[in-house]
Amino acid sequence: MRWNLRMVAAERGIWHASDLRRALSEAGLVISSGKMSNLWSGTPITVRLADLDVLCGVLGCSPSDLMIPEEPIAVVPEVLPPSPAGTIRPSSGRRGRSTPPA
């Protein structure tokens, strides 16, 4: 996802994070300056749905205006060679060592 807050805000005449923060505060959403800076200048790791709702209300937009899908990065699964018959391969999720029966 690409976070598009600054572009959406600019299209509505909001050029500074402080102006958006003030408008959000007037709508009942008080955001710290650190969180506002993260929303404004970066891609937030998380956004609460209630906060997203207020953002969209203040900006007159929808969540799809703020979050633009991008091409997914292909994830190639790790392919292990087949294990010889009768042996046990430890999985990455188990603790300790696994040994074949004697």
C-alpha cells in the first residue's frame, strides 16, 4: 500500500501538517505531534479505523483515496530438497535438535 495523505490534503488546500492536525482536533481527534508527523511524512505502520474515519470525514475522501494498492512483491517459498527415507528433518519452528531413530 502507498500512503497518500499529503496528496489528498493538498488537493483540498491543506499544505501543512499543523493545519490538518488543527482540523482533526476540531473534529474530535486529538493527535500528538509525533503521530501527526508520521501520518504526514511517512507511511504509518498502523492506523486505527476510528482515526481513519475522522481523517476521511475531515478531508472529504474515502479510505481508498488515502491507501493506494501497489503491485504485491512476489514471495518465493523456500523449497527444501526431499529428505532421504527414514530421516527426520527438523522444522524451523521446533526447538532443540531432532535426531533419527537408531
